[in-house]
Amino acid sequence: MIFFRGYINLRQQKMNQLMKQIFILLTITITFTLGACGGRDEVAFPDPTGKGSIRMINAIKASSGITFKIQERFLATADYRSITNLSEYDDLQYIFNFEVNYAGATSATRFATKSLKMIIDTQQTILLSGTLEDPLVTVWETPKQNFEDGDLTFKVRFAHTAESYGNLDIYFVPQGDAPSLGEAIGTLAFGEILPSVNLTAGGYVLTLTEAGLPGNIVFKSDSVSFLPGTQYTITPFDGGENTSAPIIVKSYSTQSGVGNHVEAAILDANFPSKSEFIHASLTMNSVDIYDESITSTSLPWVSGHNFKDVTNEVTLPLGSDPFVYVPAGLIAPELINFVINEDGGIRARTLAVGSNNEFRASTYLPDRRPLDTAAKLQIYNSNTNFSALDIYIVEADTLIDEQSPIITELPKTTPTSAALLPAGNYDIFLTESSEKTILAGPIRLDAELGDVFGGIIYDMVDPAILEFVLITENQTP
């Protein structure tokens, strides 16, 4: 019994010691936790002292739309040559992330990251250039621009984002003035930007030359109006596959400094638009095309233009001269008479469409710019026998019975938007809208990333079927 009581007393002493140790550990833990919280308030969350603003320009030629994020929060998406709106944030350090979507992928791919501190009363512009595999991130800084009420001036900064060109001299003179060659307002290398200058609002002409060579003009605009109380950023880009000019200049403007901006193209006056012409009417027969009003001395621009014929690209007239279609070998009757009022320096495609002696011209802009993230397919529906079509693009050797169309209810004489496809082998089928009866197909399409395809849907002599002609788009202006 004595032994048993001694055992109980010893056990009780050990329990008391254990409870004291647990109490001490809890006290230390609580003290440490409170101390850590106090340190975090002081170090990780500093008090901001003001705000700065941020935006992004996408200068990666072969990118799809780039998503711009602050930390993991979505800010905006910008396509090539486009800019995001200005967003304002406290003057703290942030991580900015840049992502693209590859065709067929279930999530976006992050290809660049930039740590950047907002600066009080400063606008920062992130320029993304290079490639998705090897991006270059450049940051421009400029003090926040302010205007007084009734200000009759505008502010403008010039940058250089045309990768194919070396250093450029910038000439910017009021409408009616001749630039003083050799007296450029600045010289820029790729990725650089000039400080803001203050000018009287009105019309101005922009001229770009090779640096130090005033006679080597690479771009010259018509007169462009600039509004008072407005801040502009003006920068050239390579023209690319969708334009007739080697350079397109973009203007980004805002009056508030934060929020929405206006984005516009400044075009080279020496490069009018172009178009190729396609005969897409089964019942119009062979035609001659004149590029002016027909007189007794007129000669056709194209002779014997037959169904499904495609011309070379031709420069479109800037005035009111029409394109006139007449039966081959005749000068009347006029089957089509139209003017393309397009001075945007673009590369168009014009189709003669219609039936039953009701013919017209239909012009659209093929999207020929290749992407590193997808293959691209854009289709024009010139058929007249079916009011609307569904288009299936399925894996090669797959039946469409259990598949859904990638494009639905495409009206006649209408182009699609560009379908973006992963690399792979596909079959294309056409059906009447909401039906599974095949009108054309399978048409095999073997696609790699960067490929750009077009397609024309034609009527057939048999009105129950259609023909689909696949086009590998010409990338050279």
C-alpha cells in the first residue's frame, strides 16, 4: 500500500510538471505570433504616399491578344499594335504578369513577368516586344500630364516600335509647312521614347526618315488633326501582312490621363489600299472588268474573268472611279458598278456574287497575320442556294454525327471571323444550318502553328451540293 501511494504521488508530480511546460510553450507561442503580426504590419504593408499609373503596349508581331495582370488580377488584353487603358495604383511594388492563350489549351500560358514599383504622379508604359519565346520588356516613364481649362495645346510623345527599322529621325510640322530637312525634333532607336512636347492644337504632318539621311523617307502622313487638352503617344510599327504600307503609325490619346483612351492609325499617304478580285457567281458568266467609267476608248483592266478566277492585287483608286463588270467582249450592259471607298492602306478581297441577274461586289479584309499560338482559317461563303451554313472542323477521319459545328448559321455572301486551331490534321465539312446532311467535305487541312488559310465556298451546278476551295494566304503585300 505504501508503494502504491508513492507511485500515485510520483505520477501526480510528473503531470504537474508537464502542464507547466505546456503553459510556458503556449505563452511563448502566443507572444511570438503577436510579435510576428506586428512586424508584418510594419514591413509587408507600408503606407502608400500617392498613386501612379500603368499601361501596356503589345509590340510582339506574332502574338495573339496578350493578357495584362497586376499580381493575379486581370487588367486588360491587347492585340498587336494595341495599348491597354491607364490604371492607377498606390506607389507600392507589384508583380505584373503577361499571358497568352494557345489554341486548344485549357489554360493561359504565362510568358513574361515584371516587378515594378508605381511612382507618384508618373505614367509608366510597359512595352512588350521580341517574341513569345524571347520577350523584351521595356518600361517608359513620364510625369503625369495636366492641362488648364481652356488650354489650346496638346502634348505628344514619339516612340519607335518598328522592329524592322534602325534609328529614325522624327519630323512633325503644322499642316502647310515644309519640314526643315535635317532639323528633326528627335532621333530614336527601337524601344526608345522622346520626352513630351507641348504644341498648338491643329493639323500636323508626320515624316519619318532614316537617321541622319533626311532624303530617305520611310513614312509620310497626310495632315492629321490633334485636339487641345489631349495627351498623345505616337509610334510606328511594321506594316505586316494585312497592310499595303511597310509602316503603320499608331496614335494613343487620352484627355483624363487615367481610364479610356482613343486609339487610331496614321496612314502613309503614298500607300493606298489594294484588293484582289474573285469571280464567285455561278450564273454571271465570263466578264470584263474596267477600273473606270467605260468610254469608247476604254480598255478593260481584266478580260475574260471566269467563275472562280482570282486576279492579282491591284491598287484601289482614291477617287470616285468605279469598277465596272460587263459581259466579256461587250461594253454593256453593266452587270456590276461599284466604288471601293477604302483609303486605309489595307489588303482586301473583293468578290462578285449573286444570281438571277442580281449581282453585286462584296469586299472583306482577310486576316493574314500569322500567330505563334495557332493556325488560322477564315472562310467566305459565296453560295446563293442555302440561306445559312454550319461549318465543321474535326480531327481527320472523324464523322460529324456526334460533333458540333465550329461556325454556325453563316449567312450567304458573308465571311467568317478567323478560327484559331491547334497544330494538327483536320477535315472540314459544310452542312445546311442545323442539319447533318453534308453539302461539301471532307476537305483535308494539315495545319501547323503560324499557318494562315482562307477558303471560298462556291455554288455548284448541282444546287444540292457546294464546293469548298482552300487558300494558303499570301503573306507578302
